[in-house]
Amino acid sequence: MFDKLKTLKQAKDLQSKMASMNFDHEENGIKLSVNGKQEVISLEITNDELLEDKEKLERLLKQTVNNAIQNSQRQAAMSMQGELGGLF
């Protein structure tokens, strides 16, 4: 019983730590930050030329957001590998 409570506490602690992580990603003239919950917390268009082509901007935004989320998942998994060992 106490082992299950300990594991539950470790899982909640890990969840909190993940939520507080931030990951920055920049490509195609777009810079954004994603948190550990996979939410976009900031977005900046660093290439003003993108503002002149709506279709290109939409395509690159989609691509960049998807890549940033994948990158944040990969980085979070790598940083949590050691801590997850204690849960299983």
C-alpha cells in the first residue's frame, strides 16, 4: 500500500516538473516556446517577409509548431529517463 502511495507521489511530482519545463524552437523565420504540457506559450515571427504570403505563413506555422512539440517531447523524455526508472 505504501509503495503505491510513494509511486503515486513520484508520478505527481514528475507531472509537476514536466509542466514547469519550457522548450524553445526556431525555424523558418518562426520562433516559439512550448511548455511541458505541449502548449505553445509564445510565438514570434522573426522573418517579416512571411507576413506578405499568407499561405506560406500558415504552412510554415503548422510545420514549426508540430516540430516544436515533437522536439519538446523528445527533450522531456530524455531529461526524465532517470526519474522514470524509479516509477517502474
